[in-house]
Amino acid sequence: NGSGPQIFSCGALGTFSGTNPSCVASACDALVLDAQYRTAACTGKVTSQSCLVDCSVGWSLTGSPAPFECKASSKFAALSSFPTCQPKTCTENIPADAELNTAACRSITTLQNCTATCANGYDGMPETYTCLTSGALQGTRPNCTAQVCPNSIPSIQGVTNNCNGVKFGGSCLLSCAAGYKLKAGTQVPQWTCLWNSTSGRVSLSGNLPHCEAQQCIDNFPRGTSYKHNCSGITTGNKCLVTCAPGYTGNAVHLTCQPNSALSAQSLSCIAQTCSSSNPAPQIAFTCGPTVPFLSTCAATCAKGYTLTGGLSQYTCGLQGGGLSPSLFGTEPRCTPKPCIYNVPVGSQYRHDCNGVGTGGNCTVHCAEHLAGMPATMSCEANLQFNGTPPVCAKTTVTQTTVTTVTLTSTTLTTGNMTSSPATTVAQTTNATVIASSSSMRMTQSTVTTRPDTLVKGTIKMVVSDPADFIKDPKVTAAVAAGIAQAINVPASWVDVTLSPLTRRLVSTVGRWLQDTGEVKV
């Protein structure tokens, strides 16, 4: 570059004359090379000037710098081969957080890029880092969040844990639940949330504890009214409680709870009772009609019996492995008292009633010279014989043929009464009827069907108290039965009506019965 071209003239002397142009060397264009080359020394160079090019910061020079010359074209030209520049590895500002995976960034060199990701067990978006010429990485750190392990602890009875929401790298403890204890010589295990390379996710890992169920020791059924199989039962198990023999109630199942107590009881066992209403006739209990199970009751002798020795005790309990209770004990020694009242008296009777005690029976017969059916009398607890003695009388027989029979002149007594021998007898068309003061007998034939002939008769009886005699229904029945037996017909064929007649004094068997009266039969 200069003032422009100048004209020179060739003179006579053969020389040129003129003014030289003013020329200035041109500046070279900036030398632009790859980033690894440092061209700072070539700045401001003009034509024909030279400079050296070496390595930029971040690169290492291998060998010598390369010379460049500024040519008339304002361009630099290398006068030798380019220098050898080796990029340096970035060693500064490399993220070292455990949640980051920066393995790709640990070997990059100047101006290279790398991707930093979240490490296994963390979630987050990846970010790009650049290796600066200063040897340091530059970029934005990824935002990584630890993954949460699902609670994958096996469900085992007696084992509990606090492993919900455990993050990657965190841990939790497994322990024995209430009602269980750790086996001797073992420790409570710790589980850790770790990366599972097989599933590509995090999961809990650890060992299970050895937990042993404890035995229940409280709230057991108490008392003899229960039976159960709860002894030695451990937490979580059930046992059966039923009512013991002698008690009634529904069975229930109880559970051994974690607090070492059986679950609340809802079983109610009620004692059964024994009946004391049907003892042996000679025994009388001093208690009520029922005796609760395992209770006692005193036994003495019933009315009409004499107690020998003390009272006996009966117990409502089980015998011989039975399931239902009964009243048992040693019977008291009871001797029947002999009956002393309403003993048949009179020569018209013969009997075996003397000395017969309570509950016993005796038979009363008519004396040999008298006719009458035997009667049974029983000795009651009031020491009085119960029953009606037979009606006994002497008999004479005459025969006539009639269709209607009237019986007169008959004197009867009951109990201590005696009879007179007056008797009227009639002969029917097919049988002989013998009427006496105590009985009638049919001879020759037996009537089996009710005849068309109606036989009527009247008997006069002398008694001590006609009014009481007539009122006693047993007397009417006995008289009808005696007549029926005498003539061998059913008692239902005989109709008897008793009515009072006159009152009088009667002498019999050497004695006077005062204030007597006649009764019409």
C-alpha cells in the first residue's frame, strides 16, 4: 500500500528521473486456526513478517511451535507443519455426589461434552457438562430424588416392621410383635433399601427375625364350673371352653391375645340341680324340691318312721363318671312305727295287723263262724290303718221262689260293730240268694249278663252314728260291693241307697251300744 503509482522519465543521460511511490507493507488477515492452536503471536503482522503458532490453554504442545509468514496476499502461510497439541483431561469441578452418575465425565478433554445422569436408586433428568480450557467441567447438576422401596417384608405372624417409605440407601428394623419374643441368641435384623440390578429398581434386603409366640397367662376361666384346653396356649391361637359336668351353658372359643391374656369371656355356666322330690318313702329331705350341684341336703326319716342315729347328708354330684348330677348319700336308718289307730276290733274279725308299721299292709278276715270277703288295710304315716274292714255275719238259709226279694231284720256294724243273726234268704228262678248282715253269696250258677228280672231288697242296719255313717261314701261303696260279691254280679248292677230310720239302744255280745240308730239300705 502507498501513495499510488509514480511516473519516471528516461533522460538524455540515460537515467530515469522521478519520485518513488510511497509503499507501506500490508497487514495480514487474522490467522484463524482450530481452537487448540494459539495464534496470538501472529496478530498485527504485515507482509513478509512471520510469527510462531503454539497450543492454546487446555492443550499441551508436543514438539515445537510452527512458523507462519504473512504473504503479499495478506494471508498467513505455514512455513512448516502444524504444531501437535494434545487436549488436556478435565480434572476440576467434577460432581462427586452419590446420587449422580458422572462416569462419562471423568475422562473428557478440553471442549468435549458429557452427560451426567442420576445414579441407580435415584430418579431425575440427565444434564450436559462441558470440559473448559481451564480444565474444569461446566454444566447444571441433575436434580435427583432417591427412589422409595416398596414394603416387601413377608407377612409372618409375630413379626412387625417400620419399613414403609424407606428411601434408597435407608434402612428399617424388623422386630417381634406384641405377644412374641426374640429367640434367645438372635438379634433384631436391619433391612436396607438397595439397588436390585435384576429388576432395575430398588428393593429391601435383609434377614427375618426368629420370633417365638409367648404363652397366655391371664384371664383364664376360673372355678369348677368350667373346663378348657387353654393351658400352654400361645399368642394368636384359640382354645375351647365348655361347661364342666354338672353345669349347663354354650361352649365358646377364646383367643390368646398379644397382651398375654385370653379374650373376654362370654360363657355363663349355670349349676344343674338335683331333684329331692321323689325319695324313698321312709326318707324326708330338709331342703327344697331342688338341690344345686355340689350342694348338700340333710335327710331324716319321714313321718311314721323312727330315726335311729343322726341325720344323713346327701350331695348333689356326679357318680361313676356320669355327666348329669344326681342326689346321693347314705340313707338314714328309719324304722317304721306300728299303726295304733283304727285297728279292726271285735270277735267277728281275725287279722294280722298287730305290729304292722308305716307302709305295711295287713289282711282282715271274717271269723270262721261268719261270712264276708277279706279286706286289705294299709298302715299310714299318721299311724292309722286305712281301709274298710269286711262286713261279717252268721247265715241261715231257707228257699222260696219269688221274683222280688225283701230283706229285713238285719243288724250290721262296721269297725267295732257286731251283727245279729237274723237273716232272710230268697230263692230266685235260677239261683239261691243268701242275704246276711254283711254279705250275699250266689250258689248253683253265675250271672254273666244282666237279667230282665229286677230284684229289690231292704236291709236294716244299726249303727252308732247314722248321720256320719250315711255321709261316708266309702260305706255306700262297701255295702254295694258286698252285695255284688255275695250274689256274684258286677258292682255296677247294684244300686244302694242309705237313709236313716229310728234311734235306739242295742245290746250285742254282752255290751250296750248307747245312742244308736237304724239305717235303711
